[in-house]
Amino acid sequence: MRKPVTPPGPGRHTRRAAGAMASAALLLPLLGAASPAEATDPSTSRAAEATSLRRAFAAAAAEYHVPRSLLLGVSYLQSRWDTHGGAPSVTGGYGPMHLTDARTALAEAPHHSQGAEDARGDSARPARVPETRLPAGDEIPARLRTLPRAAELTGLSAEELRTDPAANIAGGAALLAAAQRSLGEPLSADPADWYGAVARFSGADDSATAATYADDVYDVLRTGAERTTDAGGPVALAAVPGLAPRTAQLRETGLRTASTTGTECPTTVSCEWIPAPYEQFGDNDYGNHDLGGRPVAPSIKYIVVHDTEGGWEGVLNMVQDPTYVSWSYTLRSTDGHVAQHVKAKDVAWHAGNWYVNAKSIGLEHEGFLAQPDSWYTEAMYRSSARLVKYLAARYGIPLDRQHVLGHDNVPGPTTATVSGMHTDPGPYWDWRHYFELLDRPFAATARRSGGGLVTIRPDYLANQPVYTDCVTKGRPCAAHGSGAVRLYSDHDEKSALIKDIGQGSAPTTGVNDISSRVSTGQQYAVADQWGDWTAIWYLGQKAWFHNPKDQPTAVPAAGQVITPKDGRDSVPVYGRAYPEASAYPAGVPAQAVSPLPYTLPKGQKYVVGDKVPGEYYYAVTFATGSHQVVIGEDQYYEIQYGHRVAFVRAADVKLVSSTS
């Protein structure tokens, strides 16, 4: 260990704080209002903002003696250099450095206690809709309170650190410098000398997670990065291919060693086993998942992306409660750490639809959907993508939006459940970036969309639909990029929004109202076109969205679609692909094959995601002797029916090419 460096005395700290405030103050005009000339030339204004952001990194690096490239690398893994207009992340992190202040951004209720959704979703058993509580303010961990610490180090106010990008970057630099000094390391100009400080900056409490985070930062430094940020201009980090950090510094951090025993994770993520219980309680009840023999029976077809709408520590307490519900993995926002709770062979209770539960793996991402939901860290996106790639390869799950679903894409299993289904991860989840990390970018797969299909693919940063109800009911949410595109009843934004009859209420622009919107990566059959507008078949209706040629929100696609067989005016739509009654053996009650309140009218077409047999996993008791998988003769097509997927009986429809 190197000789400790004496921290600066009070006088030096005061001068440094004053310097930071002066640097932030000098940069504030550049990051704020544009000059009259710039206001009339958006490209000039965007260039000025990008230049100001680059200057902010340089100024903070000089003030706190942190290598500029290192500061850029850490910020990229936090936010990809986006400022987000001062809006917090889903875990209360602010600005390019994701300085956290979770007290200002706690959600009103944890994820599975919101709404009326039965997370188990099995009609053969009573609903499981448990109640829980949010953590109190004094329970918020240090990793979600880095912004107050940055305020102490810089002398800048919490408000400045939240809203001024230059101040925020200075706060991040101060935290890195403090971490370096705490390890007894000099404030070196060589990025290779900062591995331990970067590991500490992650906020991780174990060495493996801290190392994974630091390795990702140094990977960014070695490969370089360049992108147009939400400020509107380019920021670049030059590659240093041969950079070799001093990884031995990790030992100096004193972090615990987490056990990976029992985990089913790739080696590229930090993962630990925190098991969900399988226990009996009460009057012949049990929880909080079912044992199984997957992927042999049932097979695994889906990965479901959730966000927790609660903090990491509280969520872990919930998943370890036998009276609660369960999911397969939880991912932490600040550093991408993964905890596995349910083995892949077993069935977690997470999606609100028993058919989907029995055939899926559920990933909960730490975050709060709508208070005031904004963005997710790059560290968590990367960790999640690595985990999904691993699971998809292991279980043969196609990497597309028909099999990698958001919770908001899972259908209600019955008519009574449709309106209570959850809507996470919400419109701010960046599906386009996520699939780029999965090495499955959404690209045009056909030359034209007229008469064919489209893949929804807006520019995330430029696409900013107005949402309401993030903080106050009826009030607009802060402007922010979105992966969702709004649907109208005509080729006019003044026309009515598309209605979802299953919701039982008029459509709104509410952040949790998915009635009239489609999501990046989803595919639909084209129904009509009018100038810059495209119509698709959606929920049995013709739905229009703005799709201008100079800034398209969808690209042409090819594939297979279904339409009602000749002679059928319409066919029923289902929320689960269950077997016919005759397929059930003695002792297993036949489950109703009940249609949803929707139909698929003749002449309409819907994109096919898969063809599957009717299947039901009977597992209603703690003892597993009676558990069995029932597979019928009836076949179903999974289709992209609305915002959620749905199923139709193969016997009711015909399969055609997208151009037929």
C-alpha cells in the first residue's frame, strides 16, 4: 500500500470549493440560455452546448486533479454524458455523473403492490397481491446519497449539483478525488492509477461488483466513445487501446467478497445468490414461487423486463418473504450488480399471467417508474444485456421483441385482469440502445413499408411525446426522450387517441396509460399511409402515427402475419395459450380457454412472433407430486396485437407473407 496522502486542510478545501463554484459559474451561461443569434439557429445552439459540456469536463478535471479521460469514462458509464435536463434517474441520480439524492425521488409504492395485478396470474389459485412499505429516509444507503457528499466536498448547493451540468461534473470529480485520497493514492495524471477510486465511486459494497464497474470504465477508455448527447452536440473520448489499470488497488478498498455459489449468470457480470424462499405458511398456503423442471417442461420462451419501483435493499427484503411474490433476478442501478433469487428450472411469480410465468425468466431493474421516471444508468443497461444474452443463448430464446418483453407487453390472462396489468418498465426504457447492447440492433429488413410491416424505431433523444402524471396527476412530465410512439384515430395529432376497450376507460397521455402507444422494436402490419403518417392494425383498429421521412419513427420490415380464415368475420383473441379441455388428465382441472374482450376482424393482419402448442403447468400445491405439464393438440400463434402481445388459435387464422 502506498503512503497515505494528507487531505487538504480547511483553507485549501475552501479555495477548492471556491474554485469549483467559480468554474461552474463561468460555465453556467454556456450551458443555459442561448444568444438571440443562436436561438434562431438550433445547430449553433447545440454546438455551443456540446462545447460547454466538454469544457465542463476539462474544468472539473483541472480543478480536482482527476484525469479528464477518466472523468469522461466514468460519466459515460453513468449517463452516456446526457444531462437529462436536471431530471433524476429512476433511482434519484442527477446529471452526467449520476449524483444520487434518492430522498427526492422515492416512489409512492413498491412495484408489486401497485394496481390490482395478481403477480402469480393463475386462475386455479387465489390472487396474490401483497402489500409492502417503502424504506424510511434514514434507511437510504450511502450509494443513493452521493449528491449531498459532493455538496460537502465542493461547497456547491444541492440544487446546483442537480440542475447545472458543470456543477454536477465538478461534484463527480470531487468524489473521485476523495476516493483516491481515501485509498492513500496520489492524484495522478495517469488514468491507470485510478482503478481503486473508480471501484469505490461505483458505490458497490463487494469487490466483484466494484471490479466489474471499474473494468467497464476502463473498457470505455480503451475502446473510446463518441455520441450526440441530449444537449444536442457531439462529445468524444479518444481510445487508448493499451491502457492497463492497476487492478491490484482493488485490495485496498476493503470491500467484502460476495459468494457466487449457486448463481446462473455469465462471468461478465457480478452476481450473487440471494434465494427466494420456498416455504409453507398459514392455512395450507406457501410461497413464493413454484418448483419445476424447466427448460424440459415447461419450456422457457420469454424474458420479461421489469423495474422494481422500489430501492434495492427493500426489494431484496420483499423477495425473501414467503408471503410475497418472486422474480428470477434483480439488477442494481448504480453499479449493475445482479442478485439471483429463483433457479431457471423453477417458476417465479412476476408477470401477472401464469402462462407467461411458467415459460419466462423475470428481471427486475432497480428503479421507480413514475416519480418522476426518467432514465436508467448505462451500468445497469450493460449488465442486463449481458445477462439476457447469456440466458437467451442457454435456453434458445430469440432476441427479439416478441420474446424479450417488457412487463407492459404481457397480456392480461382474462378479461377481468386486463385493466390491472402493470406497465413497467415504461416509456423511458431505451429499447433501441438495449438491443444494440444485445448485438441485435433494429434495422430495416425490407425496402418499403407500403403494404408490408414496420418496426417501431424512433430516435430516442429526439422523440419526446408529452406524458402526464409523473409527479402530479394531470400535470406534464419533464420533457425527455422516449422509446414509445403515440397512436391516433386519424392522421392528425388533434384526432382522438386510440382506445383500448379492455381498459374500460378513455385513453389519456398518462405515463402509465399504454392504450394508445407502441414501443421500440415492436412490429406491426401496415394498414394505410397518408403523407408523413402511417397506419397500422392495432387492437382491432386502424391506428395512425406520425412517421415523417426526414425523422422516421419506424422502418420497413418483412415477416409473417396472420389474418382470419376465409369466411370468418372475426376471430377471438386470447391472453394465454392453454390446451383444449380434452387434453387434461384425471386429477388436473381443465382451465378455461376464455377469450379477451378483443377480436381480430377480417381483412386485418398482425405480426407473428411464434407458434406454440396449448400448454398449462399445473402446480397448485407445496408438495410437487401432483405437478405436471399439460400439452394439447391445439396450436396458437403469438401475435403483436396491441401494446401487449396476445394469442390466436391457429385453426382460426391463416398465415401469409407480409406483402400478401
